[in-house]
Amino acid sequence: MFSLFPKQEDFFVLFKKQGGLVRQGCDLLLDMMEHYEDIEAKSARLKDVEHQGDLVTHELFEKLNRTFITPIEREDIHGLASTLDDVLDEVESIGARFVLYCVTKPTPEAVQMARLVAQCGAQLEQAVTHLRDFKNIMTFSIEINRLENEADAISRNVTAKLFSENHDAIDVVRWKELYGRLEAATDRSEDVANIIESIVLKNR
């Protein structure tokens, strides 16, 4: 029978899929940093995962456009999908720039920050997986905030060293951007955490 109200699409399944791709991308970046060989192939793999993430994001937007009644507010669905996509975009751009800038070896600080990005990815996947029932969801958000603060501290310290120590000018430009992008990946993760916190508060 025809209904004026389309059936509610299962957005949570798509968010779980999107979260899994974000975590996968973050793990691939960490693997690239910790095992720095075949980096062009690893960057290409990251690009493939980022493309898969784009497809899921577009599917979420399409479902949102054709769904009258949504399980959470429409702007929250759009914002969450967009910011998860931003995390994956940022991670892919980091891998691409290590290739583009002909980096011969990542610094210990870059590897350390990549580990924080991977931890953020794991927390994001858990958070969106529990978005349907809100089970322990705030603990994931709090941990992401902590990881972002840690990455920010590392970024500030290592960037200060670039300018206080005797470095080649090209290295300063190269690493300033790379550290900034690594820190930005955790910033984007915190953006996701903030949206999730808002969703929880609205639906309590």
C-alpha cells in the first residue's frame, strides 16, 4: 500500500560502515609511517579507501534527501557524515604529501602523531557503532578529546624546534605542513566527537 511516509532508512548501518573506513584509513597511515617502504603503493591504497568513504558519504546524503522521518535530527546526520568524511580526507592527504614531498623517512614525532591519529580512528569507529544505543558513547568522545590535546602538544613542541634549531629552509616548510596536517586529523576527529556529544544531549 502506498504510504505518504517513506520507511526510515537505516542510517546507523551506513555510519558504522563509514566509521570502519575511517579507522581503516587511519590504520593504513600508521602502517605507512611505521613501515616506511612502498609508500607510493600505500598512498594509493589510502586513496582507494578515501574514495570508498566518499561513496558512503554520498549514499548517506542521498538517503537523507529522500527520507521524511529520520532517527536523529537531519542536520546532525549531515554534520556527522561530513565530518567523518573530513577525517578520511585529511588522512589521505597526509599520505599523499609524504610521497609528493619526497620524504625519505618520517620523524619520530610524525610516527607518534600517526599513532594518535590511528587511536582516534579506533575511537571514532566505536562511537558510531554505538550511535544507535548510545552505550558508553561519551567515553569514546572524551578519549578523542584527550588524544587531540596530546597531538596538539606534540605539534606545538616539534614546530617550535623547526624554527629554534638549524634546519634547512625546505625541511622547515615541508615538516611544518606535515605536522600541521597530522594535528589537523585529530582536530577533525574532535569535530566528530563534538557532533556526537550534541546528538547524545539532544536525545537523552
